[in-house]
Amino acid sequence: MVHRSLLTLISLLVLSLGNVLSAKEYLVSSPDKAIQMKLVVEENISYDVMYHGKTLMKQNQIALELSNEVLGQSPVVKKVKQKAFQEHIDCFNYRCPSFDVSYNEMYVTFKGDYALAFRVYNDGVAYRWETKKKEDFIVRNEQADFNWAEDDVVYLPFTTSDKDPYAMAFQNIYAVSKISEAGNSKIAFLPVTADCGDGIKVTILESDLENYPGMFVVADPKAQALKADFAEYPEEFGVHASRAMKYVTKRTDYIARCQGTRSFPWRIMAITGDDTQMPVNNLVYALASPNRIGDYSWVKSGKVAWDWWNDWGIWNVDFKAGINIDTYKYYIDFAAENKIGYIVLDEGWYNPKSGDMLTVIPELNLEELIAYGKSKGVDLILWTVFNVLDDQLEEACKKYSAMGIRGFKVDFLDRDDQTGVEMVYRIAETAAKYHLTLDLHGIYKPTGLNRTFPNIINFESLFGMEEMKWSTIEKDMMEYDVTMPFIRMMCGPVDYTPGAMRNATKKDFQPIYYNPMSQGTRCHQLAAYIIHDSPLTMLADNPTIYRQEQPCVDFICSIPNTGIDETRILQGKMGEYIVTARRVGNNWYVGGMTDWNARTINLDLSFLGEGSFLSTQFSDGINAGKQAADYKKTEQVVDHSRSLQIQLAPGGGFAISFIRK
């Protein structure tokens, strides 16, 4: 078992005159002195953030509005402590097996039974509220302002719902503009990034979100600010008949009901001086609550043969393809042939209109299917809706665990108000009790929950491949694919569902529901299996097509997506391209992607270290600019003294394995 994170107190510093700028100003720096946070306590509480002497954010005012008082209004400081810490964190299903962080913490206690904890790391700033009140209370609102020192460029994924902006799948491309031009009509969901110039990026995230609503932001162009916004507490629900999916029809005038003594979510500003630092920032994981389920050696990750994206679209068979036992045996056979550990039974294995996931449709004998899969080394994951599972939680987990199901793909939460967040924790805890893994879809961004509940092995909350079934070329997937790893992957793994074998150029792409295609080249798709943090990764296309493209399938299945010893971003610029390297033991796997601009990558192999390696390279074919499925496979022996020059077509990519000889 991977042990829990070890927190080692390095030093306890009594607050000295060197840390007090005035009677109302307090300064805390990162261990490497690059980042400084200045707390100002006057009529309200605010803070500034500096990086290498440059002010990035100023007068960020914060407050908690309760029913009968506002924490942070006319504050009175009782005590200020500063401590320096180092922390060693063991990880599971992560981009590395462990990492070390150091930070300086300033803990400020205020009159009125509340406190603020500020932590300044070498790669960011975080703060959280804490209360120690005798009675439970209601939070009417929380103020968290992010005021930028300049008119910076911001990357905002806006809500996709006009009727209820807080009710949506948390899936959109990034709107990119200066703050002054961002508009203030829509909320944006986290994470969001600001480009502060000189290569500096600040990404707003949150961690340890529990018993509280998730944070959105709204642009205030005149103030050059992003301001926090929260879904109000639900009061009444309706039901969408097609999936028995609950949705909020009426909300209260407050955002949370809280116990008197509690900690609130961490508000994080991750600061990077180079884009290559962004996908490997660990603050969300570091600030999350440690493992709560004990032994998790039973959690199994891996690859998945998936049915929904390709619409069960197999052919050249003697049965009618669809949601039936013959079709799923076909998927199991394909998975077994390629040593793929899972298949998913997506929507339709129970009647979604019924809201009853305990009753399987007549076309499926689930016990027979489970036994067939196990005879071939393939396990099953069942799709369901969040509130449907929650309504039958104990019974469903007990029943399907006993039958041999390994986990659930849980879909359509589509909100992150307090009751939605509480439901996720409830499901995670009960699923762990029955040794069931979870792949969470239609859900808000990761907030470190995969550290707290290691049985959660992936999250959606991104504009993934499913969108290609209905989105037009105006939704620029190629630009998104080289933006998302820098922003969204900072907060946790992604269930993007790559693997399309139908590939299209920018001119040829069109959304086709039953026979979907990808934007960009075949090698762009292969690269996703390396670039994405994804402990549970789908093969989105159908087995019939995959059997016609066996070299690509063999390569996909050879790429480990668990047991990663090291992750490096070798090259990259957000919104343009990325090159990622992952080490597993003595072997390396390198993937690269570009936007719709062709480019040349010069790949220095010095990262390989000593020894010789057999490289297997998939790169865009000479005609990939017109025929996006065109690729070239080459094998050669290389060592760390070599370099490779790789040509990427528009929307292109490459994927290489380096196997130590």
C-alpha cells in the first residue's frame, strides 16, 4: 500500500519584524523567494501576489458573508504564526509515484472565531478559510476577487447553459481575450489561466472541495478582475424523463450550510514562468485531503474498449449490432486479443428512463457476460447516472460488486452546488467500501478527490472526443488539444476518450453522429495516449475498424497509462504545441501534438540517459496534410547522443516508444 503523505515540520518561526511590513501588513515568501504574498488587514482583508518582483495581482479582497456577520469585515487580528514545511507525498495513478513540496505558511487568527491559512509554494499561492464557531451557520456568499495588475490575456471556458448557467457538463473550449474585452455576461468554470506576460501564467484552481459549492469566476472588465461566483443551494428538483436525471428547479438565497467548525476549500493561484511547467504542477493534489479508504491495492486501471462513441458500429458479423450480449462478447473478444483490461457497458444496459439500475434489459444476461469477460481476462464497467446510483447506492454497489463488476462510469451530475459535491463524496465512499472504481463524467473539474478516494480513477470535465459527434469545425479541437494539457490537466487526469481511426483535415472535417471522425491526423490521436494524464483510457473507435488498423492498436496498447515513474514536458507553448515524455522503468514514451499549423520538432534525446534504445516511431505521413490518416512507422536503434527531426502536418502529431535494449 502506498503510505499517506508525510508532513515534516522543518522550522517554527515566530513572527518577527522582518515579516511585518506595518501594523496591518504581513509578508510571506516562497522557499525560493521567487513568489511573495502580502496580506493587508484594514477595513477588509486583501492580498497582493508578486513573482520575481513583478506584481501580478493586487488588492484581492476576500470575505465570507454569513447570515448575521461578514468574516473579513472590520477584521481584528489576534495572532499571526509563520511556519516552514516540507512535505513528501506518495501518489497513486498519477504522473509520478511521489513528489516533494516545500512551502511557508502564514496562519492568521481573527477575533470572531475564524482564521485564514496562506501557503506560498515555489510554484504558487493558496489560501483557505477556517471557522471554529459553536453553532452551525449559513454562508450567503463568498468574496474572492482576482484583480490583475495589468490588462492580461485570460483563457476562460464559459458555461454552455443559458437557462441555468450552473447546470452543464463543464465542457467547452477556451475563450481567449484581454480581461477588458472578456465581457461579464457569463460565468466561467475552473481552471482558468491568465497570461501575465514575460512567459508568466497564473492559473486559478481549487482543492479539497468538500461540503461546499465549487467556484466559478465572472469577468469584471472595468476592474481588470475575475470575481468568484457560486451556485446557490438547491431547494427543489425536477426530473428529465429520458434518463431520470434530476436537475435544480429552484435555489435558495445562500450557497452553503456549514458546521460551526470546519475548513473551507483551498483557493489556488498556480504560478509558472514557463509553459512547460504547467501540466506538471502538483498543487491541487498536494493540497487535497489524504487517502480515506485505506488499502487500495484492488484498484485496477488500464485501457478500455468503449461502445458509445462509435455507436456500437461494428460490421461483418452475423448478428445485429447494438446493446445485446452478442455485441458485447464481440467487444470482449477484441479487448482480450489486445490485452485490454476493460470494456464499458454505456447507456442502455438498463432502461435509462426507469431510473432503476438494478434491473437489466432483457437483451443482456449480465451474469453470463461477466463470466465470459473473466474467462478472457476482461472486466466490465457499468454506466449510470449520478442521482440514479445515489438513490440505490448501497443496494447497487453491493449487488454489482458481488456479481463481479469492477466499477461504474457515473454521468450527468452537471452541477457542483453543495448538494452535488456531497453526492460525489457519498458515492466515492460507498463504492470504495465495495471495491468499486469510479470514472466520473458530466462532472466539475478535479479538486484532488482522486487523492482522497484513490478508487476514483478518472474525470471528464473537458471538451473531449465525444464533442466531435456534433460540433462543427468552428469548435477548434486542435487548438484546444494543445491548450487543455496546460490548463485543465493541472487539476487532475482527463477522460478525453481518444483513439479515432477516422481522421480528417480542417477542410474535410464534419460532425457525423454514427460514424464520427477526429479533427487532425492519426498520429495526433496516438500522441494523446502519452500526453494525457489518464489512468483509465478509452479506445473510442469500434473493434471492426481497429482490427483493420492493427499496427496502431498494438502501439496504443503498448503505452502504459499507469505506473508512470516520471513525466516531463520537453517542449511546448500553450495553444500551439506540446511534447511530453513519460518514463516507465528504463523505457520512455514521447508524444507531440500541434494545432492547425504544421511545424518541425527537433527532439534532443539526451533525456534518455545512458544505453541504447529501440525506438518505434509513428509520425505524420507525407500526405497527412490531405489524407489525415496517413502515417509512417519507423524503427531504429538510438542513444542519448542522437536527435530527431520530426515533421508535423497541420493538426498533426507523433508518438515514439524508446525501449531499453
